[in-house]
Amino acid sequence: VTTSNLIDGKQTAEDIKVEIAAAVAALKATGQKVPHLAAILVGHDGGSETYVRNKVLACERVGYESTLLRFEDNITEAELLAKVAELNENPAVDGFIVQLPLPKHIDADKVIEAIRPEKDVDGFHPMNLGRMVAGLPALLPATPSGIVELLTRQGIKTSGKHAVVIGRSNIVGTPVSILLAKNLETANCTVTLCHSRTKNLAEICRTADIVVAAIGRPEFVTADMVSPGAVVIDVGTTRVPDATKKSGFALKGDVNFAEVAPLASAITPVPGGVGPMTIAMLLLNTLRAAKGEIY
Ligand code: GUN
């Protein structure tokens, strides 16, 4: 396996965090308050615990204030909506997220819609999604904008290229397909959005200059689906049991890395690819919200 074609998301995210830390220092120097991100975590899902911990640590890294609000699985929807309302009204909090997934008895769409769009630093609120589609200033979802930012900073040319997105989730597949098609500096792609009902998926993928795998199925993308020279972005983060790991599990991407990496002109690893970019973009959204740059 070659490593020269590896896209280092971890380093790119570090670069962004250094830039954010400088912006925070500039705010402080002019007597302004530092950005404040709050996170709501419900229950004890292992993945969510890790993601939220990393988000709080990233806040410390760049000099933000952060608040973690933890609740047990048995919190009611009404109680959670009341917490969201409190954060909406709290002038000390610039932006907040509700970590997903939520327990089944809570309607996640209802919770997301309750967040003030100006503080919706995940970019999940329909107002932000709609503004993104319309090309208006918006808080953009972190993973999709992180993918575009990663392509930009790697100097990967996207204009006129065929991007094939696999997976149509609200969090990644659908919004990244929209961003990649837009008339932005790093975009202007011709986009095909594939999903579980797509016929001839392998054939369509082979026509891609850029493959974005966001289906949540470990090692779904195999060598026969990728054209030599394609750029491969792996968004998968499935936890599979692995006794050789201290944590007891390994993080598996949606791409069979060993097979696909030798073919690709550039490829993101898991971990260390898209994941760290998601957190960097969340911090960037929080800075924009704090500065009132969007609304
Ligand atoms: N679950 C998976 N990805 C995300 C994310 O980006 N934000 C939140 N809040 N929950 C998630």
C-alpha cells in the first residue's frame, strides 16, 4: 500500500485549528469574548461519547469556552426541548449541538427544528439546509463542508469532475451532493447521488473522478468499483469488535482501503481522514456564529 496518495485529514484539521486559535487571540486582544460552544449528550452511546469528548477537547485547544450538558436515556422529549430553549435564550452560548442519535422515544427532527438557526452550528436546521440549497449565507453541516475544505486544501481540482456520492443521509450524503454541485471555488462537480435502490452501483462508481462513501457499511467500496486515478473520500466510521485493540473495537471505513488505496490518486484514511475535519468545521461554524457572520 502506498502512502504518498494519503490525504491527511488530521493534519489539515490541525492547520485549521491553528488558524482558529489565532482568530480567538485576536478577539481577546480587542477585549471581545471568546466563542462558546455547548453540546447536549443524551445517554451513553460509545461513539457519541467519543465524538462529544473530542469536540470539547478541540474547544480547549483553540481557546473556546465549552459546556457539556449530559442527560440520561430516560429524559423526555419535553425536557430536552426545554433545555434547547434555554440554550437558545442564553446569550453566553454562541452555538450548540445536540449529538445524534437520540433515543427512539425522542423525535430528533423536532429537536433540531427547535434550535435557533443562528446557533445551529451543526447546520442541521431546515432553515440552514434551505439557505445552503438556495446559495444564501448559512451555517453549513460540518462533515460535508469538511470534505469540500479537505479537497480545497489538498489542491484537488473538482470543476467539471464527476463526483459519485454513495448514501443519502441528511447529515452527509444529501448535503455533500448539494455542496459539490454548487458554483463554489472547490465544487462545480457533476454529481450522482447513489443509495440502496441504485441499480448498477459498481458501474456508476467506476465513472467517478471523485467517490464519496457515506453509507455506514464497512468496506463496502471495493477495487472493482473504483477507476484508477480516482479520488476516494471515506466517511464511514463503523465500530467493529477487535480484540487486538485496547478499546476492544476498531473503526472501519466504508472503503476497503487495502484494495482501493493502490488504485486511487488520493484517499482519506479511517481514522484520520474526514473525522477530524468534521470537528474543525464545527469550530469554524462556532466562530462564525459568535461573530454574527452568517445572520
Ligand atoms: N452524529 C453523527 N455525526 C454528527 C454530527 O456531525 N453532529 C451531531 N450532533 N451528531 C452527529
